[in-house]
Amino acid sequence: MAKKRKNPEDVYYPVPQDFNPIRIDRPSGNQEVVRRIVQGAIKSAYQLKKPPQWDYKGNYIRPKAVATNEQVEMVMHLIESLQPGDAIEAALATQFAISYIRGIEMAEEHRVPIDLFEFGHKVLETLQKYRNKGAQQISVQYNVNQGQVVNVKNMKSEDELETLKGENIP
């Protein structure tokens, strides 16, 4: 049986074959699509270019990894931490990972990447809206002072309280 040839993209941007950021509670989609999305995120986040497959003499060059393990792990960790549920959520998570990594790299170069961080924030909002199916959520909190702890040291005696009530002072 012939050994399956690796796609050069798999060599250049080595995302593990078993990598699946889709949450367990949802059925897994096409894992190959998710891997391609992650590989695209790695390329875009670090602005990596695919090297030519031929040298200057026209000889075929065996592909080597372009992305480092640290770069691949960074992108994979950012995507996994957002726990995408399907390919669309994985695509939004990769957009966030790209904007975050590019913003950090620009900040290290002493440039202010405010627009990238704002874009990343909008992507997270879009992801949240997609997860909630576009429904707005309103949360109401009631602060009720039931079982309030009273500071015994500052309590006034009953005689003092009676005098204060008579003077209409709370």
C-alpha cells in the first residue's frame, strides 16, 4: 500500500491531524476544513509565505516547515480557548487570533495597533451574537439587603435610638 503523500500546506504549517477545536457537545464537522482554516490563520497571523518548491537550478525542493511550533501552538491555543462549536465559529475564532497576534507584534515594534484590537473586540461580539442566534440578552440584578450584617461596634444603645427617633433624625 502506497504511503499517503502529505500536502505541502501540511508540511509548511504543521497543524496536527487530530486537532479539533470544535466543542465535544456538538457533532464534529469536516475536520479537514477546520485544519485549513487554522493553517490560513497561521499564515495570516505571522505573514508567512509559502516558499518556492523549485531551486534556482530547477530541482525539486522537499518542503520544510515554515511555521515554528510556537507559532502553531499559539494560534491553536487561541482558537481552542474560544471553544468554537462549528466551522463558522472556528473562522471567527481565527479572525480574533489573527488580529490579536498581529496587534501584539505591532505593539512590540512600538506601533499602536488600536484598530486591530478594536477589530478583535468586534469579532468577539459577533461570535457571541452568533452563539446566541442574534437574540439580545438582558440581565437584571436585584440587590436586596436580606441578611445584612450589622456592625455591632457602631450600634447605638436603645436609649440613644429613642432620642434620635424623637428628633426625626434617621
